[in-house]
Amino acid sequence: MSRSPSHESQLGPNALSEPELVHWGERVGATIQPPLWIALHGPLGAGKSVLARAICRGAGITGHIPSPSFTLVQGYSSPRSFPVHHVDLFRLQPGDPIEPLGWEELLSAPGLVLLEWAERAGDRQPADRWEVDMEYGSTPEQRVVRVKRLGSAPELLQW
């Protein structure tokens, strides 16, 4: 895919606690204007699922929001009148096909796509997206979160 201009922002002064991460995610879900693809990167336990669930909650999704680690794709209908697709590629191995997941449909989805372990999709993501990189902070409770807007994806929501 073609290289798109990008804009980067780090959330918070240094690192976020889990409640701060959840608060930001809920604000994102409540205010974004789809279509939006959010690619989530980070090591196991960095908070990708926590953030994805918070964004779903902010978008109005109620009830249990499981991590789609085993189903790979979980779909929801937001009361804000757009679909939400939560995708988790953790179980995919390099070279595994992603087309059976309905990849082409996800690429053209009119709503919100939350993609955990996005690096496993390689360059098969839309050029217009948010890239969210999460890493551990200086304490076990903190996360450093960097968000990059690529192409013509909606403006970043600042902390």
C-alpha cells in the first residue's frame, strides 16, 4: 500500500495507568466518526484488549466483550449506528491466510475495526488508520501509549 503522511502523539505526560487508558479508550469510542481502523501493537499483557474493550464500551456496546483470541473476529452493533469489528490475530502464524476471516469485508467496513496483533497482518491493512503502540512503563501498572494517524484517518483524540 502507498506510504501515507502520518501524525504522531504520545498519550499522557509519560505513561498511563489502566484506569487512564480505559478512560481515553471510552472517549475514543464515544467521539470517533467511522470509518476508522485502529491497529493495536504491543507485547502480551500490554493492554491491547483492555483498550479495545474500552473503545467498544465508549461506542455503546454493552454486555460481555470477550477477547476474540479464539473466535478471531467478534462483531457488534453500536447504538451509534455503526458496526464494530474486534479482531485478534494472536493465534495466527506467519504465512497463515487472513482472507478466511472476511478480510476483504473488514477492509471496506463502514464502521470501526479494532485489530490486535496488527503486525501479523503485515501490509494488508488500509493506508488510512490509527497505529497504537503500547509498551510497559516504568512500573507494572503503567503503559506508554503512542498513537500515529496515517493518511486521512480521523484526527487523533488527545489525552
